[in-house]
Amino acid sequence: DTGVSQDPRHKITKRGQNVTFRCDPISEHNRLYWYRQTLGQGPEFLTYFQNEAQLEKSRLLSDRFSAERPKGSFSTLEIQRTEQGDSAMYLCASSLTASANYGYTFGSGTRLTVV
Amino acid sequence: KQEVTQIPAALSVPEGENLVLNCSFTDSAIYNLQWFRQDPGKGLTSLLLIQSSQREQTSGRLNASLDKSSGRSTLYIAASQPGDSATYLCAGFYNQAGTALIFGKGTTLSVSS
């Protein structure tokens, strides 16, 4: 297992289009997190899953955003009707339960540019 | 409100210098703290995780400390190298479950040869 994988690395899309990102966590990690990072800022929490259950969503996650983790393995984050304000780096992380004791492992991120 | 602050926002040093990056947090109820490195346009690489029962952690040329009473953590980098140039982020866990990880904005370090 080589770590957390995210695909694609970069995505350029026109405003109003839908985009979907994928995250493959470390196989034995049951928790998966999505964060968003804009230029010059630290990552901000969007949502997290324990196995296949989505347990928490940030108020940053508007109705245009949806995340899934079918079968508790990989996860997808979809943004519908993209806006220029959605341009950011989308980071995925995974961890074992009791994450504070083990820390997070992040992927390389997907950079979204909405034009 | 739980906030994590990193000062300075940017730091430039010559190669070989020892340096300290600072991280402060508003809520002493922080559980653990994790330091990350981020290269331009890349994801986050974990450097050190300090648990609340520990005062410090060391990995190679890096040493991180945590003082909950003063609300501060420091990352010490010994004998800096140009390859250390990156943004360093600290993040606090505010519960054991690790579902509330609050990040600072980072300190961008530039080490010149």
C-alpha cells in the first residue's frame, strides 16, 4: 500500500459543469476525510466517513457538494454546477479510528480550477 | 472558537541555520497536535504527531514540542537545508476521535544555499 491516492491531480472545468474526484485511502484505515484548501490558507474540513457512513459534514459543504464512500473503501466527492469560488485544492486523508492517536495521512490532492 | 495561529507567515534563512517555527492555539483543551509539510502545489506530508501525554517528539533533524498550558507548539529544524524549503502547517486535534482537526495557515520557509 503506497498511501492515499487521489485522482485526478488537476482538473480545469468551465463554470456550471459537474466534476467528480476520487480518493483511495490506505486499505486498513476505516476513516476518510475530505478537506478544501485555498491559496494561502490552511485546509478546512468538509466531511468525513467512518467505513461507509458519512458522520459529519461542515457548513462549507453546500447542497452542490456530495460525497460517498460505497462499501467503505474509496470515496468520491462531486461538485455540481461549479462556481469560480470552488477553485481550490481538494485534499483527502485517511486514518485509523481514534485518529488523534495515530494522525492523518493525506493524499497529494486534486487542484480544481473553475474558469 | 478554536483557532490555530502560525507566526511568522514566511521565513527566510541561510543554509545551515537552526530555526524554530511557532504554532499557538486558543483552546488548551487540545488533545494532540500534528505537524505537516506541504510543497508547492502538493498534498500534505506528516512530519510529527505529538500526543497530549508527551512534551516532544523527534524525527531526524526535526523536534516538535507541545505545551498545552501556554497554548504553544514549536517545530525546531536543525542545520537547515535548501530541501527543507516548504510550507509547514500545524494542526490541533480537539477530540480523541480526531474528527475535529484545526489547521493553522502555515509558515513558508525558504532556505538559501
